[in-house]
Amino acid sequence: MSADIVDRVTHSTAPKKNRKKLSGVAQFWLIFRYISLTIILAMIILPIYVLVVNSFKGISGVYLNTAFELPKTLNFETWSAAWEWLAVPMGRTLFFVTQSSIISAMIGSINGYVLSKWRFAGSNAIFMLFLFGMFIPYQAIMIPLTQFNKAVGLTGSIYVLVLAHVVYGIPICTLIFRNYYASIPDEIIEAGRVDGASMVRIYRAIILPLSIPAFVVVLIWQFTSAWNDFLFAIFLTGGSPKLAVATTALNWLTGSSNQVYYGKNMTASLMASIPTLLVYMFLGRYFLRGLLSGSLKG
Amino acid sequence: MAKVQSRQASARIGGFFFVLPSIIAIAIFVYGMIAYTFNISLTNRNSASVKEIKHVGFKNYIELFSDERFIHALGNLLKFTGVFLVGTLVSGFIMALLLEKGVAGEGLFRSFYLYPMAISFIAMGTVWRWLLNSSRDGDAGGLNLVLQKIGLGFLQNDWYLSPRGAMFAMAIPAIWQMSGYVMALFLAGFRGIPDDLREAARMDGASEFKIYRHVLFPQLSPTFLTVLIILGHISMKVFDLIIGISGKSYVTDVLAVYMWQVTFDITNFAKGASIAMIILLMVAVVVIPYLRHVNKTEQEN
């Protein structure tokens, strides 16, 4: 098996140069590379920079033509205004996202275990049918899904989103766990079997304790995608303010009618992004693995 | 021995039962609901007040293709896809190329290049609306101001408000978000190439340029394919980005946004379902061959 995909991204395989002096041409290219990388860095940072600097300029201190300038004094007005608007929706988002992520991870782990270590006839075909579910445009299921929610009495409850993220998260969560378990040698399972352990016992005693990294990947993947999700939220919770989550609340705030409150809008946008940004900052490597799994490559 | 084997057989059946809830869920919520949507698309449920629902064949689809707004949204989507695909491929590839040999501080560059993937477009829409603001010259802010500052003032334009250039402008935030992802895929590609290949070419006296051109790039064609598929299917479904920046504006209309409006603003379920099926078809054409390819490669390993 080829080296792990995340390792491939993060470790240069190019042979280490011995510390001989670089030739003029090589030196030129090295400098060229650093300059290019820095210019790209500036372009990538620009939008978040604009958000950050303008969030400290107060309710009425934000103007388009000074958007790139640093604030003269640190003003937290917009932070409290944005918090007032977003605290409840963000709390609600955290509430449903926590549940949907945990349920998704448990389902993914069981599916991944069976589909990698206890394959049955047709299991591969089933896995492929699962995977297609990961790519579909959710518009193609949205109308029956809203009717289903109405029929089972979920409309008007935040659990419509738990259901949606759990069900449509099955493919990616199964995929991540299946790939992870594929890297655990079959001999371990075999040894357990010879000792007379059942499938469930092998899972509990051997597989589960080894699964922590995959759980982290799936939990933060489901957390990030559900937190940032707008499509399900807008379709399934409709216009109900009682079910506003971070993205829909933000969209109502920054939607065209509220353009005047630039400062508050900017701060709210930043605030709604903080949870996922924190996850990315501290668990970036796990996030990257989830991301690359989505390409079916790792 | 026989006992162990029968145990294994029963365990395999047991395995099936553990996956069964998910199989049922996917069967209902993915395939069943797609079938249901398709069925709606063949009916006359064109408003909430239709009393007698009956099948009308492909009438809704035929009507879509004479619906000016649908054609407009489809055209926009194709324009967007073209710019987004080329832009993201090129920028992500360049980023990977610059990092591929390893530079000091690589981890830092990589982390920053990938952070846009962790933020929603509803949030970033706020700031992109500013950056892509149409005010010019003295009033300019955002990218128009940046263009002035670097002496390219003549390039100032209306961005997403411009009837002709709107979708090109819309591709900018999309490229900004996805380039890092493409970079990561290409980096994995570059670094999966065995060093020996490079070394051997170097021994043969090939120039660095030739090594890239004739040794490394051809090895990246599977990665290239993956990137195209991933970007392609994301592009077909673009929704948040458009809503986050320009809302339901006509100039930037795309299929996913139009479907939403048709279905929920005017409750024309049959038409909404037809648009949804067309998006699904476009995605399936790209994704199904890819899934088959992935499946085949996996069986071979």
C-alpha cells in the first residue's frame, strides 16, 4: 500500500540537498518561489484580514474606502451587537451539530468495520451505492425530505437537521472509517477469531480502542460541514426564526436589507466562523484527512 | 475447524445486519427520494392549489428549455464552471509546484492556503460583497481599490453586478476557497512519485524543466482527473456562494438557486423537481464513471 495520503501532503520526499552553496540560477528560483508564495499568502489572507480589522471599528466606523485600514482604536461595539444576534442561533447550532456528529461517527465506525473486515456478498456494490449518495445534489431529495419530515412530525424541530446530517453523512463517515480500518492488519482480527472472539467482541476489545484518530477525523468533518451548512438549514427549517442556526441567522442579518450595518455584519460573519476556524487551527491535520477522503483518494 | 468456519459464516451474516440500518436509510433517503422527485417532475404539480395530480410525461422538462430564466441560469452555470475549473486547477497546481520541493515554513503556507475550506460562504459572502464592490476611482474599495494601488486601475469593473462578467466575478471567491484543496491533492500527487524517477532522469542529464515536463507531469494525470471530477461536481451544485454574495439576483442565477426559488417561493414542485433532476443528471455524468474507475482500481489492489 502506498504511503498515507496526509503524510504525502505534509512530507517532502525531495532528497535533502547537501548544504553546498546554491548556484546563481538555483538561488534565483528559490527567491522567486518565496516571493510567489508570499504574494499568494497575501491574497488568501485578504478576506479574513478585512473581516478582522473592520470588526473593531464600531457600529458606524466602517467605510468601504477605508476597509483595508487598521482601526484607530479598538472598539468592541459590533462584537456585542453581533453576539446579541447570533448567541441563540449559534447555541442551537452547537446543540444539533454535537448530536449529529456523534451519531454519524458511531454509524460510520460500525459500517466501516463490517465493510472492511467482515465483507459479505455484495458488500462492495453496497459501498459504491453509498458513495454515490455523497455526491448527489441535495436538491434532488429536498422536496420528498420536507414531506417526510412533515409526515413524521419533525417539521418545526431542530431534529430535522440532525436527521439530515446523520443520513446524508453516512457515505463519507463510512468511507473514512473503512479506509482507516483497511490499514489495520487482518491478522489482528484473525488472531481474535482463532481465540473464539465474536465479531462484536473483536470490535469492542481490539478495533474500537484503535479507532480514536478516525473518530476525530469524522467528528470534526461532520462538525465543520454541519456548522457551515446552509442548504439543508434553509430548505428544512424554512423561514422559521425559532429554528435559526448560525448560517441562516447570518444570512438574514447580512441579506440585502441590512447592508447599512456593515460593521455588525462583518463581525457577525467572523463570529459565526470562529468555531470552525478554531477546529481547523488545532486539528488541521485531521480536517485535511477528512477533506482528502472526499476525493476517494485516501 | 468446521466450527470456526460456520462461526465465520454466521458472523458475515451478522455483519450484514449491522450495516442493514444504513442500507435501508440510504435506500429510502437517497434512492427512494430521488425516484420520488423524478416522479413529481413528471406530474402537473405546478402550484400548491392543483387539486387533481396527474402525470404529464416530460412536459415540465420540455417547458424548461423554452424558459428564458432556466436557459439563463444554465448558461451562467456553465460559464461559472469553466472559469472556476480552469482558475482553481491552475492556481492550485502552481501552489503545489511552488511547495513541492519543500521550503522553510512550508507548514505555515500550507495551513493558510487551506483555511478557506473551513469557513462557510454565507460568512465569507459578507466580505466578498465588499471586495467585489462596483464603486470606482475616488469611491473605490475592495478589489477595485487594490487594482488602483498596484497601477492596474483600468481593470476596475462592476464585478458581480456586471451583466456580462458577473459569473467570472463569482468564480473568484470560489477559486479562492478551493485552490488550497487542489494544492493538497497535487502535493500528494507530486510526493507520491518515487524519487528514483527524478534521480534517474537527473543522472541522464535531463534539465530540471525537462524532468518536470517529461517525468513528473505525466505521473500526475490521475490526480488531474480526480481534481476535475471533484471541482466539476462541486461547481454543478454551487448554491451558498451565490446566495452569500448576491442573493437571488437575476444576473448571477444558477440552477441550484433557481430550483430553490421555483420550489419554495412559488411552490411549483413539478418544475423544481425537474430542475433538480437535471442537476442530478449533470453530476451523475461526471461522478458515476469516476466511481466505477475508483472501484476497479480498488479491486485490482
